[in-house]
Amino acid sequence: MNILKRIYLGTVLLMALVLIPVNTGGSSSHAPADIKRAAIKQLNGIEYHMITEFPVYVKDKQIQTKYPNENWFAYQKSDTGDLYKIYNGDNTIHLTVPKSELGTIRNRHYHVELPGTNSLKKNKILFMGDSITKGYNGFVTYKNASYPLWVHKYLQTTVYKQGHIRSSITGHAFNDLFTILPQIDFNEANVLVMGYGTNDYRHSNAPLKKVQKKLKKAIKYIRHQNPSLKIYAVLPLPRYDYGNMDKKMGPGGYTFSQLKAGLKKTYNSMGIKTYDVKKEHPKFITSKNYRVRYYDQRLHPNVVTYQKFAYYFSLWLEKQLD
């Protein structure tokens, strides 16, 4: 190969490395970042690869002082394993931080508690629900990033989690509500947060009346186990399987909007207050931004969306527990 050809090929390879698009938000890809393993060649010679994003506690005092109110998320790791690239929740600040200066948000020194929540520490909250409760992004389950964990950090409460992928109210599989119920000790908690229904709409041909009937039966069972348990419910997040699903009919013969209305009616008839993020924060997840908010671009949040959802829900739940 002559010298001109070698120069030309070297230039092409360099341009390819520079022009590789990097997804730092973890929400515009259809496959887990850690599967892609897309190596990014940096100018200083260090190679990084994409990882499944996770929220981090930054121990570095200078960063804490300069950015006192930021939440941080790791998205790239050096091939040597000693450096991480992180970004803030608004994706406006990107930093490279040594591994030794990072911890998970479980760290006891990571403080994001809401003002006036010291009185809530005595509460023990059990979260029951589907993949949203579990912290699933449509491909993998995030580690140390579920919204119940964030609620623990915001409200300073003890939390327990029973989140199961594709769990439904009417199903009979190992991960469905009525299979899980006998396995739980409802006396371990004084507060219960339920989050079901989206999988009944999408994956079951059971009619809405059956969904409501079985939900009421489950609540009666739970109250029989612990009559003093305070119960709250989270209505399903907006779905965008094929665009906005609000008015689209599911296999059970009802729309997504009818599902949410039916769930709310059932909960309210049992004296249970419901939280609907679409009603409380209508601009949070919309037809214009769901591809950014959802990792799989249809239903499951990315790490930033889980954190923001938990923050909004914590504000609401704090008022209920006061």
C-alpha cells in the first residue's frame, strides 16, 4: 500500500471515530448501552465504552461545592475501569470523575432529603407493582435506581419493594398480583403503595370490570392481613406503544384512559387516594418528549425519568403522611 493510500485510510478511520454519535441520555436507543459496548476514542488516548446508566453519589468536595443541587448519572466507563463520565439531570454538564470519587445513591452520606421530612423516618413503606416499581427500562433492570429507592432518599423512610416485570392484576403467572400476595408480610410496613394495571390493558383480554373486581378483592385481602395499613396507589404512566395509547382499544375491550378511570374509581371506592403524574405534572411525559423520557421509547423510564418521577411522587406522598 503506497503512502497516499495509508494517509487516506487513516483519515477516514479518524473521521469515523470522531463522528460516532454518543447517546448520553440513555433514552434514544433500542438496546441496552452495555450490550452496544461502543468504544469512544478520546483525544487524550483513553477509550471509554457505554454502560447501563445509573445514578451516582459524587464524593468529590469541589464538585459538591460547585454544583450543590445536581443529581448525577454515570454513562461511560474507561476501559481501564478507573474513570467514569457523568452528566447532570438536565444533561447540560458532563464531567470525568475517578471511580474512587463515586458511590451509589444508597450511600448514607448522600443527602437529598426534602425539607421537614425528619418526622417521616418512622414510616415503613411497601411498594407493590409491575416493572415500573421494579426499576426496569424495557431491557434491563437498573441497579440502585428504582423510584422506591429515590423515595427512600427523599422522605428518609424505610422502603420495601415488590416489583415484578409484566405483573398484572388479573393474571395467574408467578409474577402476578394474586400469586405474590400470599408471599408478603403486610405487617412489616405501615404504608403501602400499589402500582398496577398497565399490563392488564396491554397483555390481557380480561374486561375492565374483571380488573376492577380483582383489584377490590386484593385490597380486601391486604386489609384483612393488616387493618391499620395506609394504602395509596399510583396510576399507570402514559403509554406510547403505537403513539399515544389513551384512546386506543386494548385486547380487553377498553382504552388506556378507561383503564385509568376504572382503577381510580375502584381505589377511591375503597377510600384510597391515587397519584396520577399526568394530572399533577402534565408536561412531564407527553407526545412530544416521551422518546427522551422513556428508555425504550414507549413505556419504561430511563434513569433520569425514574429520579424525577420519584421526586414528584415524594412531594405528593409527603403531604399524605404529614
